Amino acid sequence: MSVVEPYLHDIGRLAAKLTREFAPLPYEKFVEDTNKIESAVMRLAVMKEGWTWLSSEIQQELVPIDWRAVTGTWDRKAGRHVGIDSEQLWETLVQRLPEMSRRVEELLKGQTE
């Protein structure tokens, strides 16, 4: 098992889980529900942390994500993430993450062959 395999596995698992949870939800319902937005942002922040441990070569094999746009920055005073682009967040959840999950599976399969 390579050093990055656990990170790839976690990224793929989170990508698939977020896709299953949010893809069926219409955009209008998603943006009205601040709990759902915060839930997605927090899990993407976890995914982002794993991403930082991947080599640039592996990152280039995966789907590019504008992490700052979808996770914003943490505002200590407000106690929440700010500066999130809700349209880009939604696009990431329903379009980019399914592809991310597929690419992670391919990379992991390639490592075991």
C-alpha cells in the first residue's frame, strides 16, 4: 500500500457520499438550507486536507476543484465559513465529485494491478 492510498481512498469515499446525498436535491432547495451547505462545506474541507497530502502528479490525475470557492475561509468571529460560491459549490457536488470518485477508483485499481 502506498503512502497516498489511504488519502485517495478517503477522497473517493467522501466524493461518492457527497454525490449520493446532494445530487438528487434541486439547487433551489440546497441553497435555502444553510445546514446542508455547512455540512457539504465541512466535508469538502476534510477532503481538501487529504488533497494536500497528494503529490502534484496525482492531483493532476484527479478533477480540479477550486477549494477556496467551495470551502471559503473560516471566520472565527462568525463561527462559520465565509466567501463560499454557492453555484460553484453545487457544481462541485453534482458534477465534479462523481468524476472525482471514478478517477480515484481508477487510480487505486491501477496501484493494485
